[in-house]
Amino acid sequence: MESFRALVLEKAGDGIRCGFRTIEPAALPPGEVLIEVTHSSLNYKDGLAVTGKGKIARSYPMVPGIDLAGVVRESESPAFAAGDPVLATGWGLGEIQFGGYAELARVPAEKLTPLPNGLDAPRAMALGTAGFTAVLAVQTLEEHGLRPGTGPILVTGATGGVGSLATHLLSKQGHEIVAVTGRTELTPFLEKLGASRILPRQELARTSKPLESEQWAGAVDTVGGEMLTTMLAQMKRAAGVACCGNARGPELHTTVFPFILRGVALLGIDSNWCPTERRVLLWQRLAADVDLDLLDSLTRTVPFSDIPEAAAQIVDGKLHGRTVIAVRDDTPHTAARKS
Ligand SMILES: NC(=O)c1ccc[n+]([C@@H]2O[C@H](COP(=O)([O-])OP(=O)(O)OC[C@H]3O[C@@H](n4cnc5c(N)ncnc54)[C@H](OP(=O)(O)O)[C@@H]3O)[C@@H](O)[C@H]2O)c1
């Protein structure tokens, strides 16, 4: 088998170095399925890993990239055959085993999802972990009892990957979405996704009372910190908050009052280790529910060689929507993908 190109994180003295390398197939980890990776994506976590601003990899050398899509080249598993289109998100890819920023990946069969009908590899990666987290959050809120018509839903980090796709999915279900953003200049983008109202970030990024007036029938929070504290104080009775991320910070200082006086539920969302059965169903739901033209319009595609630059941009909060990595392409093409 041929050697292949990968982005690799390596230890260098006390720090971590990130660079493009040609690596031998023997360096691939164990796993029943060998995949020709055609596309990956860029998530906030990937930005942290590649820039070294967060400790994501648990060992070195490591190929980062928490998402991948491509075609099976060889399989020792009866569940997959050569030529099958597949995707994988999370499952410790890029953390405990080599991830998607490489032309080849070897992955255990139970970590793979068949590409659902209606999605090709670029669009699957336009969704990626962000889209999967968004649909997991929506599904979890619905299982908690969320129904359209019960009041506005708050989405924070609304211009980001998880936030933009959660806004789109919830508005398609008929919910009224209030999109919270630090970039009100992106109001037209958020309205196109289905947001009914835009709330500037400062409205939540403040000291709050233990309980404030009840406003929200549900929430998807991607930022954490005092913004999550404030929204908890404003949830309607028995409402759920899907806690997805910490773009603002990991700390949460609250009181028990939203929980014991209003029955508010803080619902943890973990896309990384979501079981295979639920994962496959949710990918089918994503493929059915997402408007593909809208998805294309919020996606830009960058060549493999641009990963370090794009990683710095996502960590600096300079991107919005989703970024797909064309793993086998080095030609710059930053326009939104057309069907
Ligand atoms: N639980 C899971 O399984 C899971 C899965 C995927 C991601 N995540 C987490 O979810 C978060 C979002 O991920 P993503 O991939 O969507 O990232 P992203 O595309 O970079 O979006 C993050 C958004 O958060 C907002 N933001 C950034 N810095 C902020 C700050 N200091 N204060 C308040 N808001 C800020 C920005 O939106 P505005 O400019 O619109 O305010 C930004 O677009 C990250 O913390 C990520 O690690 C968790």
C-alpha cells in the first residue's frame, strides 16, 4: 500500500508541532476498515487541536480531525465492503486514534456510519460533528417534551457550526428561534437560517438574578459561562436546555432555583460517544431534515493545505457557518459548494 499525506501533531521539546507529513500505512492504528478519506471538516475542537490552543490529542504523534467521510478501500468487517461510502464523527478520532486530516484512515467498523441516502461526502462533512451535535440536541429537547408553539427557543453561538445548524433544524420544525450572537452584522445570515429575532450576546453575558422573568421554552447552548447561567434563570417552567459547548468558557455558576422552583432540565449533549444505533438514526434524520441548498450556502470548502490557516480563524471567532476540508485537493476554492 502506498504512503499517504497527513497533517500530524508531534511532540517538540515542551510543546507540540503541527505539520504536513508523508506517512507509511504501517503507522495506521488497528481497525477493520481502511478508508480513502475524501473530505473532512473543521470544528471548534479541531481548531484547538491544530493551533495547540487546547489539549485535544491524548497521545503523539496524532493525526487530528474529528470528522471524516470517504469510501471503503478494504474491509475485514461483514458490515462494510470495498466501495461503500461511509462517514465517522467523534468516537475519539483525532484524540485517541488518528482522525480525518489524512488521505487514508483505518477505523473500527463500529465507529463507522454508512453515508445516509441523500448525502454525498462533501455535504456529510458540511454537517459533520456540528450538524450531528445540532440534531442530537434537537432530538434530546424533543424527548424532554419540546413541541412547536410552546414559546421561543434560544440558540447561542448562533453563527457557529452547531448554532447555525440548530437554528435551521429547529426553525424547520416550526419553532420560533431567537438567535444569540456577538456578530449582529450577520443578522441576514441568521434570518436566512430561520431565526425570527436576534439577541446581542451582551443581553446574556452579564450577572443575572437567580430567577428572572420566564421567556424561553427551550435552548441550545454552545457557549457556557455566564450566558448559560442567565438563560437558566429565564427558562419557562419544565423547559430543557441542551448544553453543548463552552465557546465562552467551561465554568457554570448557578443556583438550584431554576431546577427546583421551575423544573428546568439541563440536558448534557455528548456527540463524541453517542452509541452507534442512535447515531445511525440521527444521521438519517439529518439527511431528511436539512435543506441542502441552505446547507451549501452556509458552507465553504478549503483545500487540505489550508487547514492550519482555517484552524486559526475558527479559534479566533472569524468564521461562521461550516468549513469542509477537501482532503485530496490542494486547489484553493473558497466559494460555497454548489449542487
Ligand atoms: N457536546 C458536543 O458533543 C459538542 C460537539 C460539537 C461542538 N461542541 C462545542 O460546541 C461549541 C461550538 O462548536 P462549533 O464547532 O459550533 O464552533 P464555532 O463554529 O466556532 O462556533 C462557536 C460560536 O460561539 C460564539 N462564540 C465564540 N466565542 C464566544 C465568546 N467568547 N462568548 C460567547 N460566544 C462566543 C460565536 O458565535 P456568535 O458570533 O454568533 O456569537 C461562534 O461562532 C464549542 O465549545 C465546541 O467545543 C460540543
